[in-house]
Amino acid sequence: MNENSKNKLLSEFKEEVKDGYNLIHQNEGPTLGYSPDSGIKIIEVDGKIFKDFNGSGKLEPYEDWRLSMEERARDLASKLTIDEIAGLMLYSIQNKLPMPDDTYGGKPFEESDAKAYDLSDAQKKFLIEDNLRHILVSKIESPETAARWNNKVQALIEGRTHGIPANNSSDPRHSAIADAEFSAGSGGKISMWSSMLGLAATFDPDIILKFGHIASTEYRALGLATALSPQADLGTDPRWYRYSSTFGSEPLLATDMTRAYCDGFQTSEGNDEIANGWGYKSVNAMVKHWPGGGTGESGRDAHYGNGKFAVYPGRNFELHKQPFIEGAFNLNGKTRMASAIMPYYTISYNQTEENVGNGFNKTLITDQLRGDANYNGVVCTDWMITHDEEHPGVHSGKPWGVETISEAERHYKALMAGVDQFGGNNVKEPVIEAYNMGVKEHGEDWMRKRFEDSAYRLLLNIFRTGLFENPYVDVDHTIQTVGCPEFMETGYEQQVKSIVMLKNHHSLLPVNTRKKVYIPQRISPSGPSFWREEQPERIYDPVPDSVLEKYFDKAADINDADFAIVFIESPHSFLMGYDKEDIKKGGNGYIPISLQYNDYTAEYAREKSIAGGDPFESFTNRSYRGKTSRTINLCDLHMLEETRRNIGNKPIILVISMSNPMVMQEVEPLADAILIGFDVQVQAIMDIISGKYEPSGLLPAQMPADMRAVEEHNEDTPLDIRCYTDTDGNSYDFAFGLNWHGIINDERTHRYRKVK
């Protein structure tokens, strides 16, 4: 089409010039977004307009928005070269905006003239040279930065590789900032909600559905079309580092929450729907981690080689699939099924014929996931499973069970297992090497079809979200939408509903008159994080004065106070189960993961571990029996004890920010009232204490009576832990919670509470 014809055609439609891209609106058809600088052409067929991605001058099936998404994806997959499919199979490492460790025009960001939303040199390379189209975004300077960066990415690649747009994604990014002040009618950078465990504490799938709708709206405004969530893993072992990102350990609750989460994220309605619930407001849900990652032996996590084995002493392997099969694969909405699945790093020990990581296990992926569960979506590996391991105590590659083969061979093994995509790989060469291995073993036609099948699934998720028609986002809309007052208020209401009251001795709460309160400063001690990074000590006021003054007067000292509020965090176990210093002392490196503050000696641990074996280890017994571990934040217990000594018989309200279940016997007798928050704003806690809201949250986990109860339970068995009973006679069991009238007993507890 010549320029005059194009201008004549566009005069019959409405073309809108935006910042860096144009929009073409048509009465009966989708709005098309394109960059004038990308070289993309606009063509007319039957009075409709389309984007001519490949410049052929004719309408290809994949360019025809009137056809089904499936037809378009299959057509485009057939047109891609192996080089292009290899790029489509890549999923990037984490990208920060800006990239602090990368260069911009050969210079560090600080020395360049680049903006935070400009593309770094590495980003340009993987987009242009490696044909990568799936980008994981982590830190962003602002919503505006994310929107502008997305538009630059899309403009760069729109005229390349048949116009396949970028499918940008994010891990969960809606966590509340504890000391952030909430005010109705005020906005923020993004709406804030509790952790996933806090979402579960509401015991209300409708709240999670609403969260999904709001979060997906914000994601799309940020230029994100895939969520690397939810975590459908059953949190059956309370020591697991990722426990707070689960919906707890009870299968029915986790199933209902997973289903609602996926429905909320994936469903578009009204004018936003393209077909079958998919559309311009949809965000692909990549559910983690098949077949369940919450059963690492002794609670160790598979990000490290010391946690590579998942064990099933209670023979509950199939039970851990329930939130996937009955939840993620059985949605109430029209999208019907979560669009992507991520297997976990772990080796599901002795559950199949081959003890290899789940991403390499053909039985788990092809036979059980694709076959038995009839799952037809994308399977993406967890990050860096094809990279080399450095040591069981070092965060590095995670090729569990295939440590001794090459990187290309690992890609090939994962492909033959049924994987479509490689998380944390920016480079296409090993994927092409794997393709050549397949050609040698199976022939060109067979291997070409194998690649096309994956390309089809990957492209389908991009077509479903409407990115081929318009991958651009309106920056002004982003600024107005992300963190808007309505979304902030809804998120805050959820936080309040997630707070659990465990104890209210003599009906201390609510404190609905203005009194003098003592709140000790909290010490966040120095020490290693889970990622082995040394964290500096931080001393701070857990309740900012600007928040506290809304409720109570600040006592000059503890003797002047009417009552105290003590804020602590659940115990953080030192090094999460592995200490290289133990090796220097002649040990095997393995130490207990503790859920109590005081030092813990593992008198009742297994004498011989269920699983073991690593190229770096000359032994297979990973037992830590008789060894002692400590927690980093013992100072939290000391602060509570000191407050009790100094305040005498005056009441103490204990507020625990909980990431994992914990041994309550150290702290419960020292407090008159106890509230549990799961990563919520402290203002929400103060609203409960002051009586503005009544507590309604329920425990999504069991609180163990002691560490012996933890050691004697089975890692794979839900709700098998002996629970703590407090001084008022209440058992801190799953689904327990108090309101002003006593123990909560409603339709939620009837549906989910364990029957004994």
C-alpha cells in the first residue's frame, strides 16, 4: 500500500498519536497500536485494517485478528525458524529498571545520560540477537518507568521476528510496606495487600478473586502480561523458607484460593474480552510449583543443593497435586485453566523411576502433567536449572540430579521431559545445541514438530492477551490506575481481614479509649539473609508517630504507660539449615531449621536422612541429629521479656509479623493479647487494637507445641502437627481465630476446619 492509499484508509478511521506509538481505532475491530519507527505496515482487507508484521503486503493468517487465537498461533509457529523458536523458549533473568549492573551505551547507568526506562545494552542484545520475548521484571523505579520501558521494548522488536511482542512478567509485587501510612482517598505506587499466607488467612476466595482483578489491571497498566504466581504448593512443612508465599497446608483451602487467584488474573470481561474470557485485561497465571514444592526434607529449600530433595514419608505425593488439578486446572471462569505451570527445583525423591529435578522428569511432566492431568498450557522451568552447581551451600545453578552432564544436554533432557521454556536463560545457543541433539536422535521432522508444539503454546499466551494488536500502554493511564485510591483502599481492607487474634485475655481488646502506650523500638539484627547476604542492623520505631497519634498517646517511658504494644517477627533460623562452618568442624554441614527463638538442639531429628547425595558430598546421610542451631532475631524474645519485667502487671499486646508457623510457648505466657499479621501495614494492626475493625482472620497453619512436634511430623502431611495450647485453654490449630465475642465459628470454619 502506497502512502496516499494508507492516508486515505486511515482517514476513515481514527488515528491517535501517542508518546512513541500510534493507535488506530476502528468501529468493528480491535484498536491497533504500532510504532511509526518500527517499519511496521498497515494493510486493509474487506474494509478492516491489520498490521502487516512481515511486510509481505498480504494478510497472513496469524495477522488476522478475525481468526481464532489457536489458528493464529499455529500458523505463526509454522513460519518461525528454529533460531526464532529458540529465542521464544528463553525466559530472562530478573531485570531491574534501571539495570544497576549493566551498561547503557557502554557506560554504567550513573555515568550515562540514560533514563531509568531506557533499554540497557544487555537488554538490547537478548532482544535483538537472541530473539528473547519473555522478560522477567523485578524492581522498577515507578509505574511511569515501567510503562515507558515497555513501550521502548515493544517498539524495538515490533518489526523483527514476525512482530512477536514482548510478554513481560513479574513475581508477586503487591506486598504491603509495614510503616506506610494509609489514608482513604490517597493513592500509592501500587495497591498493597498482605502476603499470600495473609490472603489465605481471610479464608475467603471472593477476596482473592477481587485481588486478582485489581492486580491484573495494575499489571497490564505496567506493561506486564504474565504473573509468575500463584504458589499453589501445599505448605505442609512449617520450616520451609517459602511458606509465607503459600496458601497454607490445608488442601481444600489452597485449592479454592488457587482457583480464585487464577480466575481473577486471567479473566477479561465486556469490551475487554477477545474470546473465552481472554482479552486486554487478562494476565497469564504461571502457577508454581508442580507437583508441589513444600516437602523439602527437614524444611530445607531447593534454591540450594542442600535442599534439593523433596520427601514423602506420609505417602502424600498425589495430595500435593490437588491445588493444581482441582484448582488451577479447573477454573470457574471462561479461561478454564491456568495458562502456564512451573515445576519446582526439587527431586521428588523415589516418586518416579528417575531421581532428577522435576523440570527434567519426563514422568512428572509428560506422563502425569500432560497425560493424567490433561494439561495443555506452557511448562516453564524454574530459574537456572540448566546452569552449573557450585556447592550445596552456594546459590548458583540448580541442575539437581543431572549435575554431571553439559548445559546443552540439560536443555535437551528438559525438552524431552516436556518443557517448553527455560527460566533464567538469556542465551539461545544451548537451546539450538539441544535441537541438534534431537535431530541426531529423532530426525529433522520430528524435532521440528517438537519445537513447533512449544512455540504454539508460547505464542497462544501472547495472542490471548491481545499483545499482537496492541502491546503499548498509555503512560497517563498507568499513572492514574496503578495504586489508585480505590485499589489502595480495597487492598487495605483485605489486610485488616487477614489479621488473626490468637489471645484476648480478660477481653483486653479493643482498647477504644485514648490511653498512654509504650512501644519499644525494634532491633532488626545484622546477619545473613536466605541469600547469604549480610544484612546490617536496623533500629526503628515499629509504629511511626504520625500513625500512633491517631490512636493513643505515646508514653514518655514504660512507667508512664497504661499498656504496651510489642512488635516482633517470627523466628528467623540462622542459615536455614546449612552451615559451612559445621564442615570445618568435621560435620556434614547440615543443621536444624528452628521455629523457636532460643537455641534449639535437634534431639528428636532423624538419625538417618531419607534422601541424600550430591557431587560435592562424599556421604548420603544429611542428618543433623544432636546439633544445635540458633535464630537471628533472639533479640525479639528478649525485648518482650524485658517489657514484661519492666511493665509489671500492666497489659501487653503482642503483635507478631509471621512468615512461618512458630513455637508459641516462649512468648504466649508473656502477653495478654496476641495479634498475628502476615506482612501488613502497622496501621491495620492499630485499627484492630483500637476497635475500628473487629478481627476476623483465621490461622492458615498450625502453631506447633514445640520443636519435637515439628521434628516428628511428616514433611508431606497436612495438619499432622501437635499444636500449642495457651494459658486460656485454646489450641492454636488450623482455622483458629478470635473475634470480640470469642472463638470464630462461621461458614468458613465449617468448610475448612479439620474434623478431629
